[in-house]
Amino acid sequence: MQTVSCPSCGAEVTFRSHASVVAVCEFCRATVMKDADAVKDLGKMSSVLEDFSPIQIGTAGVAGGRNFTVVGRIQLRYSAGMWNEWFLLFDDAGTGWLGDSSGLYTITTEAKVDGGLPVFDMIVPGRLYSIAGQRYTASEKRVAECVGGAGELPFKVGEGWQARVADFRAGASFLTLDYSDGDTAALYHGASVTLEEMQCQLLRDEEQIKASAGRYRGKLDALDCPSCGSAIKYLPGVTTALVCPACAAQLDAAGPQTQILAKGEAVARVRTTIALGASAKINGIDHQVIGVMVRADDEGTEWTEYLLYNTKSAFFWLVETEEGWSRATVMNTWPAWDSTGSEQVELDNLTYDKTYEYLATVTFAAGAFNWRVAVGDEVTVVEFEQGQTTLAAELTDHELTWSRSTPVAFDQVKTWFLSDLQGAAPAASAKAAAPASIAQKFLWWTLGLNAIPLVFNFSGTIFYVVLALLAIYLPAKLFAPGDKGKQ
């Protein structure tokens, strides 16, 4: 541990890690560089934007059996959002990074580069690459700008400093290649983690988060759309990309001050089977529909996707198509796949066969999402099936994601939402009802024609006339479509 005087204001600045090169003075925001012969003032560093992260400098935890302490932070913004990178000092004097993005956490440590690495500009999400003796699928490539920093850091950063990073996955593991210092990348191997797994201590509590960011993190709240004034429900710090249901404005709620990213264009209000904001009880847990999106393929076929949230587990989607309903979740463990033409993928010792490939376009969006969505967004979808399970790869120029879906009966959906639905069953159910309607009309006419001779046989007694009338009325009433629907 080394303590120096800030050359700008004279306050004490502490370096706890030998790997720390610069530190940000917490009093005057000067970036102080540790040097063998002198301490240099490198100028002012922007303050980090107060957000909803429970992590702070001084937070301690455990990763891979190693104790760590958070000693520094940089905040990065890119086209689709913002995230934090926390600099970690392990008790064995090693260092690492804790990525913090909308409640999702990863820990990475630098690893030795074994063999050649791909050129940043040539990396294509969805392609397979051999890195460190293993085949990885490129999952994301992005350029982000540093917008603030605090504490100790292993390199000089400041406004305008850019991070150029590419992420790769192989099964449950992943790695990051960091090209921020030039064409030669630094390699970081990592794993997804949770706050519980890290046994974190000295986290910010809800009151501290509310005091700095204005709201509680992860608790459903409402804000007024700065474009039209309508109320929008969202999850502070978790769903930071909003689409106003009233005016379709795109909003960024990453910080305390909601910003308008784009004015919405007037669109016809879409009536969906499940309303935005509807509540459901699934496996005894309360869920809420916080986002609704309608997409169409390149043949014009549309389907609706509902984003559901609960406080005890991850997001998932309910998908409504002409064929019925399914439940989809984003996958952390990926199959090995090359977007250049693989017809099969393997996962958990099962083989999935390719069934469809199409371009999906967003035609309507409303509510809160954990990524930025807008009408007109396009993504290439490739589906693979094994039995009733479907794996879907969604690919853009910058990112690849995988989801797994299984069918859900519409009666089950109605049970979840306590029949509080505003639309009809999927189109497939409506189509199935048409033949029944024709059969009912045929029954009416058949009964009528057979009973007419009895009605007009006045030589009989009145008993037979009444019996004939009942023969027409009762079956028609019993099998009427309106009454059947109420049973």
C-alpha cells in the first residue's frame, strides 16, 4: 500500500495494488499517476453517473476461492446502453475485473495469450474462432467510451478513452479480448456470477441507492415520459431501455435523469392477447408483463412476445404465434455453432436439427426492456429443433444471443393470468373453431327438415305437435355457439 499527496489539492491518495497505475482523487477528481520518481497530475476525471448498482469501492467478496476487494471503477457507454467495470484486488495480490451490466455480473482475470488472436475489425459475431487452444463462438463486439471513473485503475483513462472489446463463448465459459491499447489484444477469461455466489459484503443498501439515484433498484416504479407525460412502469437499474406505450418515444433510463433518445412516430395502438402490465402467478410466484413486442418475418407473418419479470428469478418471454404459445429463456450455456452454415447443433448430448432461418423485424414495441429496442430493428433468426424444444440463435452485426423455448398450452396461459386476457386464443385455435360452426349450422337444418312433417301433421294430437317443436328447439339451443362458449 502506498499513499501519496494529490498534486492538485494536496489530499491523500492511496494505492493499494502494485498493479494500479493511476488513481482518481475523491476530493478534486484529479487523475493522479503513480511514478517511480514523481507523482503526476494528469488532469480531471469525470465523475461516474450515479446509478443503481449495489457495488461500491470497498465492496469485498469471493471468486474461485480467492478473496477480493473492489478498489476502482470505470463507467462505459455504448450505443445500446451503459455498464460498469470494477477493478478487483485479490488477497494474493492478483487483480481482475467485475463486469456489472443491468444486474448481470461477470468476473474475469487476465490470462496468458497462447497463439494468434483474431483482428478486432475482422471479428464477426456468430463465427467460430480458435483461441487459447479452444473453439469459441464470437458473441459480441462493441466500442464503448469511458464516461467516468473512480478509485485505483491499472491504466490511464479519461474522457474520450475508448474500450474496444469482443466477447466469446464456449458452452458455459467465455472470454473477452480487449483491444483498447491497440491491435494487440489482452485476453481475459471469465465466468458469470451472482452477488450471492460472491458472498459480497459492504454492498450499498436500498436506502443508499435511493438516496443517490432517486429510486429503489429492481422494484417496479413509474416515471412520466419526458416526451408526452404518460406514466411508464419499469424496473430501475434493470430495465433501462423504455418505449412509451402512448407516444412510442425511445427513452434511456440508465441514470436518475431519463433522456429521450428518439421521438416516437405515430403508430396504431396494437391490441394484444395479454395487456402490458398484466399480472400472472406462475409456480406460485407473482410475475408482471413489463414489455410487449410484435415482430414479423420476411413473409409478413407476425407474432407477439411478452417480457415477464419476477423478483426471484431471471426474465423470460411468452411467445404467441399462429401455431400456439411457447415459453422462452435466454441461455447462458451455448451450443457450438458457426453461422456460416451449420445444419445441426449439439447441447447437453442432444442433437438439434436446423428448421428455419428468417429475418425478424420489430413492428411494434411498448414498455420496459433490458436492451434498447425500436420499431424497424432487424435480426436474423436461425431455429433448431429436438422434439418439442427449440433453440433459436438471434444474430446482428454486433451481437449473438441464444434462447430455448418449449410449448405452453393456451389453457395454461389462461390459468397463469386468471383468465384476465384482453384478446382471444391464438389464431390456430380460432381456425380450429370454424369447422365446428359449420357442423352446428348443418345440425340446425337437419333437425328442422326432419321435424317439419310432424309440425304440419294436423291429423295427430297436440302432444305430437309440441313434441315436434321441442325436437327443433332443444338441440339447437343446446349446441348453439354462444352457449357452448359459456360452459
